[in-house]
Amino acid sequence: MLLKPKNMQNNWNLERANEILATFPPNRSELIKALHALQDKHPQYYLPDEVLDLVAKHFKLTKAQVYGVVSYYSMFSTKPRGKYIVRVCQSPVCHSMGSETLFDFIEKEWDLKPGNTTPDGKITLEKTECLGRCGKAPSMMVNETVYTDLSPEKLKEIWSNLT
Ligand code: FES
């Protein structure tokens, strides 16, 4: 099984960010969609500081307001991310079914803590809220693929496919 890595586009620059932004009317109801579009198009799947400036200008908001939105939602990041984003659910059901054990296992096996990226830029580990798969907890998502019924053994197998 080969997981699809994030689309590593190399044509990203501030001009490109402005073009993307221009496709959204400057209504606040469009803010989240615009942030998603900007993040999706960035080769490191994050929102750099200078992009937050552009967004604030476009939506006539302060940068603090934009930052407030970005930091509220766990799917947004202001730090560069790896080719694979591993999001382990930390919501109550997954937590009670052992997601903390998975974080401990990942740290022990691969020396990776939530919020960090491996030195080779390949894998970013994050905590996430409920993925809607509570019936098969604990769950996690790798880029767009959800995995359930996780155990350290299953995690190891999935990890070995992140190439
Ligand atoms: S609590 Fe983890 S998927 Fe719902």
C-alpha cells in the first residue's frame, strides 16, 4: 500500500498566494475556505507569517484576528509540515482507548513528539480532534487517509509505508 504524499508544488510564492486569495470575495464567511486553499497549495502545507498578513489585508481584519482563527483550528499550521501529516485523535473516546499510548510509542520508536517534524522533513505528528470513527477507536489520519483500531503493531506497519 502506497500512501499519497502531500502535493509538493514548487511554484509557490507570495504572488501565487495573492492569486489564490483573489478568488475569494472579501467576506468573513470565506475566511476559512481561503485559509484552507492557501494552506493546501503551500508545498509545506502551512500558513507562513507573510500569508497571514495578506489574508488580514484581504479580509480587512487585524493579523491577530487571523492568527486567532488559525490557532483555533488544529487543521491549520503556522509551522512547515512534512510530506506526511500523521494526526492521532486525542478526543475522549480515542483517549480512553489508548491514543496516549500511541503517542508514547511514536516517541519511543521514532523520537517524534506531537507538533514536531522528523529531521528529514518526511513526517509531522499532530494531535487532532474527533475524526468521526469513534466506533473503531483509536483512530488517526495520514494525509487524507483514516486508520482505525490502531495498536502499536498496526502503527508500525503504517509507518513503514511512509516513504
Ligand atoms: S474520538 Fe477519536 S475518532 Fe472520535
